[in-house]
Amino acid sequence: MKDLDSILAHQREKFREVFSYSVTELQKRIDEIKPKDVQEDIFTEFPQDSSGKKWQIAVLNMLENDISKDIYLKFQEILKDRKSYHCNGCATCCNLACSEYSPEELKKRAENGDNFAKQFLSIFIPYSSKEEARKIYPEYIELLEKNKENQVYFYHCPKLTADNRCSDYENRPQICQDFPDNPLTLLPESCGFCKWKEKSENMTLLLHAMIEIVEYYKQKIPL
Ligand code: SF4
Ligand code: SF4
């Protein structure tokens, strides 16, 4: 069993790396379209109709129309590639689902139209204790204990049979069909999507970093 702590630490380290790389690359693209008569940076308050203002408008267009579109398309590619991998029925995700929300909070969210909460509550029920959940995946519980500041609630699905089959497979909700829907999800080694995670994790980190940076520029460029 791989050490989940080191997997998470590696993921964080990699994110810092790609974040700093992405800032540099984005700044290069911004500078490439900078008018020669502008000395200030992109966050300066420029007068209307000045070269600086036109540059800011061009940068915002680039962020919204080119870069954000590229990010979206890359995410779609990753999700498309997921179809080449398959669940092998290890049942860990049916046996242990974690949420930052208690059953009562999930109920409220579902009543307020949160579709994920609605689906979650249609299958999962809470474990009677954390120790029960620990029996399923001890390393994961330990990792959460070390890294999560907020409370985490543990759930399992009673539709799982004693031989780890889904007793309502044809009607399982979308969240079951889509799991894992993100290569950054921590997966047990038994999961059939580990190879997909391995292959797509770096690109997903890069895309997450780009989203944060693009949002930052969009908020800070004065118009
Ligand atoms: S409904 Fe089936 S697939 Fe979904 S969590 Fe329950 S047992 Fe697993
Ligand atoms: S953890 Fe992965 S392989 Fe196991 S049941 Fe869930 S999706 Fe399938």
C-alpha cells in the first residue's frame, strides 16, 4: 500500500510547481501583446482610450475567449479519456464515502436543490462511528485525520451486497457512474481508474492552477 501522506504531499508540491510555471507563461503571453509605448504593468489604472486601456481589454479577451476555452477543452479531453478505463468493482467507493456535511446538512442542501446532495442521500447512510469506517480504508481515515481541519462525516451504501456487488446497478445514480470524476481524487490502489489518475493528474493540476491565475487577473485588471 502506497503512503497516502506522501501522495498528497507530492500533489501539493506539484501544484506549487505548476502554479509558478503557469504564472510565468501567462505573463509572457500578456507581455507579447503589450504595446511598445506602455511601460506600466497590466494592473495599472490607465486613462480611457489609452494604449494601456486597450491592452487591458485585449488581455481580458484573451483570458476569457482563448485561455478559458482551452482550459475547458482540456478538461473535456481528460474526461473523454476516462472512458478508456473501467471500474473493476472493488467497492471501496461504495463502502466509504466522505463528506464535509452531516446528514442533516445534506438534507437541507438537497431540499434547496443541490443535486449532488440529493443523489448522495438517495444511496448513502452514515456509519455509526468513525471506527466502523476505519475498518474499510484505515490509511484514508488516518490521512483525513491528519489533514482535514473541518469535521468529516463517513457514509456507506446499504445497496452493496455481501459479495460487494451493487444490488441496484441499473438504477444507480449518476454520482456512482461518474466516480471518480476528477483525477485529483485520492483513490485506493485497487481502483480501476488509478492509471487514468496517474496519466491525467499533472495536466489537471496545471488546469486548476490556470483557473486560479486567470480569475486573479480578471479580478485585478481595472476596467
Ligand atoms: S448504488 Fe450501487 S454503485 Fe452506488 S454506491 Fe450503492 S452499491 Fe455502489
Ligand atoms: S473505487 Fe474505483 S474500482 Fe473500486 S468500486 Fe469505486 S470506481 Fe470502482
